[in-house]
Amino acid sequence: MTDTLDKAPAAVPPEQIKAIPVRHYGRWVAGALVIAVLVLIGIAFSNAKINYSIIPDYLFDKGIVSGAWTTLYISVLAMVLGVALGIVLAVMRLSSNPVTSTVAWFYIWFFRGTPVLVQLLLWYNISLVFPVLNLGFYKDEMNQVMTPVLTALLGLGLNEAAYMSEIVRAGIQSVDEGQTEASHALGMTHGQTLRRVILPQAMRVIVPPTGNEFINMLKTSSLAYAVQLPELIKKATDISSTSLAVVEMYFVACIWYLFLTTIFSIVQYYVERRYARGSTRTLPATPLQKVRAHVTKMNLFSLSNWRR
């Protein structure tokens, strides 16, 4: 009996599972099509009658740099006006007063429903409605008052306020109502609650779309070309009219717009990261931190190989 048990066959181990990767032929086809389209676009631009060699010569031209500075200047001023007025409109929209809430709704409805270019042209020709500006302590003809800079500021800033009011309203409504009740229980007024409790918490929701709005403002400011503001597109067009390098100057303008939007996209990333500190326990690593970690890992790997 013991011999029979001793001669029993040993258990056969299970055969190792062979994982067969799934073939994604659609990805290869899509990738090949995208590459083919990019190659065709590159060939088309390379064969175009464009003098690419003069683009670096005009990239830092005095007129182009001046236009880029004007674009940045008017974008910042219009955005400041839009944010300040947008906060006021958002508070008015959320007010229980039917007059203020209706006025805010009508303002948002009008400025969001009409094109920015039309608004700029209306401000530029406002002298047809008000020939003279008379404030009591100041009086002058409207044509003298409504300069291209002021026209662009009002047209872009007032239009932006309509969009910022909705962004701020969404941020305020994202804060739990219990925060307001607790603040009032501590004796805070409505204004103190808004400034010290609601808005700081709402910034996490407000900041990302506000950054997008500012980047969009940098590009929308090109419409001020229609009211003779000497911004980037206006300067590029003026230079192209004398040099006959029309498309080349548009490429120069595109490079400057890409540079400005890239800089402010980086700023937006770090501002969003700052206001996200209270919502996540561990913040994701920044691109610079990822590069440093990768370099450190490579150095440690090289050092361990050298010691071996």
C-alpha cells in the first residue's frame, strides 16, 4: 500500500499563460493618415511663394514690438475692467432685488448677444449720438475724447464683463450655502462674507476660465484694428503695405501671439496650482519638478552602474 502511494504521479504544474497583445490596426491607419496629411501640408507651404528668410528680420522690428506691447497693454486693461465689472454684475445678478438682477441680466444678454466688432464700431462712432461730452467739470467734443485706446478699452472691457459675470456667478454658487450661514452666525455682514469667505473659496472655480478668457482677450484685441488702434495686426499690416510681404508679416504676428499666449498659459498653470492646494491632498508635479526627478533618476542609475 505504501509502495503504491509512493509511485503516484507528481502533480503537473499549470502551463504558463501567454499574453497575446491586442492588435490595434486602426491606430496604425489613423497615424499613417495624420502623418500623410502633415507631409502634404508641409510640401504645400514649402512650395508656396513665401519668402521665409525675411521673417526673422521683421520679428523684432520696432513697429512689430510696439504693436505687441500695445496688444498686451490693452488686453491687460480690458481684462481688469472686465473682471471688476464682472464681479459687480455677478453680485447684482444674485441679488434678491428684482431691479438690480434684471439690469444685470439685460446687460449680459446684450453684450453676449452682439459681436465684439460691432460693439467696437458703435463706441468708435458714439459721437453721432453724443456729439459733446459734458460732465459739468469737464467738457469736450466726443471725437476728441473717444480715442482708439479708449474705444478699444470700452469695447473689449465691457464685452468681457458679461462673460466674467457668468464665471464669477458660477464660482460663487459653487460654494456651499452653509458657509454663508456660518459667517452670518459669527456676525459678519453680507459684504464681509462675500470678501472673506465666499470669493476666496470660489477662486478655485473662477481662476481657470478667467485665464482662458485673458488668453482669448490677447487674440480678440486684434479686432481693435478696425478702430485704428496701433496693435500687432495693425502694425503688421502697415509694414506689409510697404514691403509687400503680406503673408510673411502675418507669420510674424502669429509668432508673437503664440509667444504671448504661451507665457500666460504657464502663469495660468501655476496660479491654478496655487488655488488647488485646498482641494487636493497632494498636488501633481510641475513640469520642472518632473524634469528634475527624471534627471536625478538618470544620475542615480549611472552612479550605480559605475560602482559595479
